[in-house]
Amino acid sequence: MIALQHIAKVYEVGGQPIYALRDLNEDIGSGEYVAIVGPSGSGKSTLLNVIGCLLRPSKGAYLFNGEDVSQFDDQALSHVRQHQIGFIFQSFHLVPRLTALGNVALPMVFAGIPSSERQIRAQEALDAVGLSDRADHRPNQLSVGQRQRVVIARAIIMQPLLLLADEPTGNLDTHSGQQIMELLESLNAKGLTMLVVTHDPKVARRANRVIVLADGQIVKRIKGEELTSGSAPFF
Amino acid sequence: MTVMDLIRFAGGAVWAHRLRSVLSLLGIAIGVGAVILLTAIGEGTRYFVLAQFTQFGTNILAINPGKTKTLGMPGVLGGTTHKLTLEDADALSRIPGVEAVVPMAMGMGRVEAEGRGRSVNVLGVTAAMPTVWRFAIGQGEFLPAGDLNRATSVAVLGPKMKRELFGDRNPLGAIIRIAGYRFRVIGVMEPKGQVLGYDLDDAVYVPVANAMRMFNLDELMEVDVAYQSATMVDRVVGAVRQILIDRHHGTEDFSITTQAAMLESLDEIMRIVTLAAVGIAGISLVVGALGIVTMMWISVGERMSEIGLLRAMGALPRQIFLIFIVESVMLSVLGGALGVCLGMLGAFALTLVLPGLPVFVDEQYLVLALLVAIGTGLLSGVGPARRAIRIDPVEALHAE
Amino acid sequence: MLIDLISLAWSALVGHRLRTILSVVGVAVGIAAVVALTALGEGARHYVIQEFTSIGSNLLSVLPGKTETTGAMPGIGGVPNDLTLQDLLALRRQIHSAQYIVPVSMGTETVSHGERRRQVAVIGSSPEFLDARELRLAQGQFLPPGDVERGAPVVVLGHITARELFPGEQPLGQVVRVGEWRMRVIGVLAEIGTQLGVKMDEVVIVPVATGMKMFNRSSLFRILVKVRSPKDLDGACEQVISILTQRHDEEDVTCITQKAVIATFSSILQTLTLVLVAIGAISLTVAGIGVMNVMLVTVSERTEEIGLLRALGATHGQILSVFLLEAVMLAGLGGLVGLLVGLGGVHLLTWMYPAVPAAAPVWAIGAALGVAMILGGIFGVVPAQRAAKLDPIMALQRR
């Protein structure tokens, strides 16, 4: 579903080119559960943003679902994000003045889905993440675990093909982190492709496949269960 | 994204920061309110002044001795090459389309009756005066028609004059003395009130020939000509000018002022004054708009991560732009509406405090004020909204 | 300590450059409007006062007809009793505080010389008129002294009248026709401009008796009385009225002193300026609200910093003064910019239209700055109090 071919991302800093990604090749199939790990500055976030159609690569081709999205303009990329990709952030990014329901319904607003349908679908999504009775609560009235559930409900509301999670458990305690991962994995089990960027070996180990990044390149591809606590130097 | 969605989303943001929203829209409200109030006073005064003049009828023109081009007071400097005479007035009455001609001479004289006396304006006019000036007779009759040159010792009193001299008694038939001459009272005018501070009721009307003899005048102060319809104004003015130039041996030593022209210039002056005041008040609208720009700018800065999130969810730059424009317009329209209320309330309060002040709220200015408010909002929103769409979503999402 | 506070506030203002600029511009627009309007109003007032004082402040005018106010024009048309040359002579005999007493009659006539003709205002007066109206002669001489009741056929031409009738010629000694009358030109006035609405460059001046005969008038237009010092004005007025009342058997003249006219005009213009400035000041209120809004945002943004300052030992009063000072500086800066823009605008205006009398009074400069700073103080109080009232622990904990 995802094919990255010779992807490079270059930033100019003080006239000097800085390579965030260099000549990166990878294929990710439909329904896969992949973790991306690597030390700070290894290019994890840049890669996630490229895959999430938030950044256009400087070089190379990015085939998403058979289309070369690296050639898409801003409008077309927005459209891909709107319909095919769901985002989960470490710091939630909930709109504080909207209720849980309002936050979940937000992507449908920009997609032009009528209000009545939005209500029903958002409520269903909240039911699915176990927050049926929290629909009217604002983010600051919810626990951090509940907030991340709202974010997940929002990410899947448009029924995307791909779910991207950037440190989904980074701001959570162990217990709610565990619950969130279980929720995400249940979504993956239903066929949703899932990419998780993480620092946490415990999280990464759960994935089918782990991609290890360093200096903007993939240095290692291993299976999740192969990852042991001994692999810590990678993080 | 429908308009309703836009309004709901932007409204949520406005509502979330109530205090700063209220302060921002208050700026616009004060500006709009001031403009509404000033136009109300300006328009009110304009209508008041115009009404004062139109009560004499609009299809009249005045001829004064002396050549002046301004609105001022022609002939105040005195003597001219050729006098404006009763014969001139008589000649003018034969112009086709002219309904009536009123030659007027005026002086100040002491009027005495039954031991009481007052110094008032004595106006020498003719029988046509009530028709031309739209004055009504309250009691008795007005001066008799007839030969302009014949002096008849009859007088008509202004209502205030009558009250001062006779109280509640019937003055008809009574003999009064005006500047020493004996006159018989034959009528009393209806009250007309004051026009621009000049009391029309405190006067005495006598035949023009008597007035000229009494005050030893050899020329008229003014000749008023009433014509049938507004369409013939140019023709009548042309005829009047030609006849008088011919009679005055080729010199144009008089001025013709049509009521219409005078009303027009008065209207113009009042409009300019109102416009100037409104313009000055409009400065506060500019300042109010600056307030909205500031607040919107701050709001965009504060909501960086929100904008990043919306972009990540697939919101188009156009949609982000619209959200902030709608927020800005919302503030200014609410401000405008509040301003309209404040202005009207102010106008209403003014009529209570100063009942004499003419105040008139013109609906077209209310609509205009709201349109200006919407325009202000649009303009104020552009800068901040452009800032919002220039935000890089990747950076915005990481800005914490 | 104050220096520290100022530099702290300054760094905060510079830190948010754009919002600082926007707030400053808001205040500046208001202040500039008020400064410019004050300048226009005061300029107009000075212009009018100057116009009046240019024709002597020790002067009073006597007009036929009785009026209550100084504003209205008395004596439209005929009057009960004429103001005659005999009245003038009586005044000359009896009023000793007067330096001189001048008759004035006025009318319009056609003045011609050969083919050239012009309709002009004709003033009939006496030799003292030159001094009373502070006129100067360009050449020749003014009206000859002598009996006011006998008018010689001589005329003094205004600057423009002389130029129009005698282009490139010497007018002195020539004969012109004023209406039906043949008169000899004995003098030409220097260029003077407009005085009290009369274009003095376009008049002709003749002896008063000649003028009255010419217009067939028995009454003078007015009598001018010049007294030796301003304190004699009121006394002279009373005297004139009592003498003329006695002569006419009723009080039918009006006496106007220059002082009264100036005072009336001055107060009218002052009121007008005040109204305009008040309307302009509305924008200052709006600017003040803007400053308050920005300061409220600043306080809420800097909650953590305030908590830190409190933890470091800053007192309630110190926090209050930091934010108050910031507001005052913001508004004061706006006042300064507005003042410069306003003064610049006025300069530009007078440079482009030299006829426009506009000059910002000195007090307005100080007042503009003062008002701006007071504005900042007033609208800064609420945000500053909000900052000072913050609980340090809560403030620090806020994320």
C-alpha cells in the first residue's frame, strides 16, 4: 500500500543542506503493523510526516495506494489526509473549546459531511472507543487516557486506510498506555494499516515489524518479537 | 464545510474568549454608535433647516438690490445705481407663469395702541403676501388688493403683536399709531413661529406704499415672485433678469435668488458639515478595526497547534482562511449591531434630554453602518487569516 | 528600581513587536486626530482674532437700529431715526475720551475711466478713516481735512481698483466717474487684502458728505469711535448711547466694541473646536480599550512568568507596577507617534494650502502625551490588577 522509492528530505540551515532522510526505500503492505524506532534526530518524525502527506519529499517517489502522491499539490494532499489517513499525536491536539463529540466530528466538518450524519457517526466512534458517556465533556474534563481515546475516535472517523501514531503512549501512565495500545491493535486486527513511531521498546515489540532509523536511513529491519530490551542502543 | 459550520466553529472561538471578544467588538460598537448618533443629529438638523425654508413655498424667487454672488445678504451696503421700485415690481407681475409678486419695504417703528407701545419690524407688503409666503390669516382679513402705489391706512398684526397690544380683546377696527401715523387694524395673522431665530409673529404688515412713505424710502428691500411650477424656474428667472436690466438701463444691479437654489446650497452645506463630523467619528472605527486586527493576530499565534491539527486532518488553506475571516467579521458585525443600538439609544436619550434638538435616524445609515462594519471585519481579518494559512502544519503540530 | 521596571516592560513590548506596533498605531491615530483638529480649531480662532485686532482694538462702532445681540445685522432697510452727520458732530463735541470719531457711509456704484468700468463698494468717510482701519497709502494723499458736511469731489482708490482703471498709467490727478459724479483721484491705497469681509483693495473712498449725496442717503452706515485706551471703551459706549438717545428721543442705536465681537467669535470657535476634539477623542477611548485588551492577553500569557516573579520575591505592588508601566509605555509611545504624525499632518496641510490657518498650540503637545499616558494608566489598571492578584502557586503550576 505504501511504497517509498529513493526518498530524501533536505532542509537548508544557514545555507548548508541538512539531510533528514536520505535515499530511503521501503514497502508497507495493507494491514501491516509497523513500528518506527531510532534515536532522536534519526528522521522518525520526518518519515512519519512524509508518509502522512504533511511533507513532500525533496527527492524520490512516494506511492500511496498506487498513486505517486509526491507529485500532488497542496489541495490533493489535503484530500488524501482527509480521507485516507488518521493521525494520533503524543500531545493529543484536541481543540479545548469543543466537546469530545465535537472534536471527533471535526474531520467530517472539513469533508463536508452533513451535520446530522456527523452526530451519529461521531457518537458511534465514541462508543467504539468506550467513551459513550463522555460525549459532552471538554478535553480538560477528561483523563489523559480518555483524551487519547477521543483522539483515536477522531483518527478513525473518516474510515482511513492508514493510521499514523506518533508516540501514542508518550504522555500516558503505564496502565492507560497499555489500554491504548490494545485499542489500536484491535483496530489493526480489523485490517487498518498502522504505523507507530516510538521510543518505547515495549511498544515497538508489539508490532509485526520494526524499522530502525539512524541518520535518515533505515539501518535495520527486524520482527517485533526479535526486539529485546538488549536492543536499547537503537533508541 | 457549510456556512453554518463556519459560523459555529468561528463562533465557538469567539465565545471561548468572551472578555477579549467583547472588548474588541466594543471598539467597533463605539465607532459605529458615534457615527449613527452624529448622522442622526446632522440629518435632523438638515431636515429642520429645510423645513424652515420650505414652509414659505419652493416656487418663489427673491430679487434684492445690489449685485452679489454669495448667499449673504445682498443690498445691505445700501444705495445702488438704480433703485428697485414699485414700477419694477409691477412690470414683473406681467411675466407669463408668474402667479404673484410681492414688493417689500421694511422699517423699524414704534407701534402704539391704547397707551401701549412696542418697537417692531413694520413690513410693507401687498395683498398677495399670504399666498406667496404661505401665511394664514387668523382673524379679519389681509391687506386689500388694488393699485400698488395707493396708500391705504390699514394694518394687519402678527399674533404676538396683537397679544402685546390688545391682550384678549378684539383688535379689529381699532386704531393704532405706527411711527406716528394712524392705521386701522383689519386683521391678525395665524401664528407662524420663529424662523432661524427671527420671530415672524412680532410684526406689523401695512401696504407697501404706506411703508415707503412712512420710512421715507425710495426703493424696495426685496421683491418676491411666485411662479406656477418648478419646471418654469429658468424661464421666469430669465424673464425677470431681462425686464429689470432693460428697466435699469442695461445694468444688472440686482440679485435673483431662487428658493430652490438656496435650499440646494443649504442642503449641500448641511451635508458637508454632517459628513465632516461623521468622518472624524469614523477615525474611531479605524482604531476599532486595528483592535480587531491585533486580537485576531494574537489569536492566530495562540492557536498554532490547532491550525496544524486542522491541516493534518485535511482542512484546506482556504477553509482555514475562511475560519479566521468569519471570526473577524463576526466580531465586527456584533460590534456594528451593538453600535447601531448604542447610536439609536443615544439619539433617543438626546431627544429626552434636549427636546429642541432635531434628531432623525435614517434607516439607510443604519444599513450603511452595518455594511461598513462587515467591510471592517473583512479588512481586519485578512492579515491574521493570511498569517494562519502560512503556518507550516508540521511545525505548528510540534509547537507546544 | 524604576529603570529596571522600565527595561522589563520595554523588553516585553519589544518581544511582541507586531501587537505592540498595532496598539501603538491605534493610540497614535486617535492622538493625531485630536492634535490635528485642535490645531485647525486654534488656528482658525487666532486667524479671526488677528483679523479683528488688525483694525484696532480701541475702536467701537455705532450702528443705527437697536439690537439685543452683537451677532445679528441691525437696520435692515429703513430705521426709525437716521444716524446723521449732526449726530456725529454732537458726539465729537461731547466725548472727550475719544481720539477721533469717524463717519462711514457705504454703497455700491459703477466707477469708470474712459471705457473701463467696474462696480465697486464706495465708502464715504473722513481723513481719520485711514488710521481707524489701519490702512496705508501707496501714493498721493488721503481725504483732505475740513468740514465733514462739505464734500469735495475727490476720491482715493483701492489697490486693485486703481490697477484695473489705470493699467500702466499714473492715476493721481486723473478724473474718474463714480456713478454720475466726476471726481479727481488724489490717492491710491497700498495693498491690504480683505478686512471684515470687505475687499479693501477693490473699494473707492470719497468724503462722507459726497458719499451720502451720491447714494441719496440721510443716514450714516456707522460711526467709528477711537478711544485712547481700551479701558475707555465701555464708558465711551455708554456716553454715545446716552447722547444719541437724548438727540433721538429713544434708544435706537447699537454700540459694538471690538472686544465684544472678538469674545463672541472666539467663544464660538472654541466651542466648535471642543466639539470636534470631543468627537475625535472617541477614537482615543477605542484605542484605550485596545490597549486594555492586549494587556489582558499579555497577563494571561505570562501567568507562569508572574508566578516565577512572585516566587522570587516580587511584591503585589511590584507586579502591579510592571504591568501598569507596560500599558503606560504602550499608550505613551502611541501618543508620541500620534503627536509627530499630527504635527506633520498640520505642517503638510499648511505647506500645501498656505491659506489654511492651522497651528497646534503648545499646550496641545504636552496634553497629547499626557492624555495618552493617562489613557494607558486607566485602561492598564484592570489587566495589571489581574496580574497582581494571581496566586503564585497556581500561576507556577499552570501549564
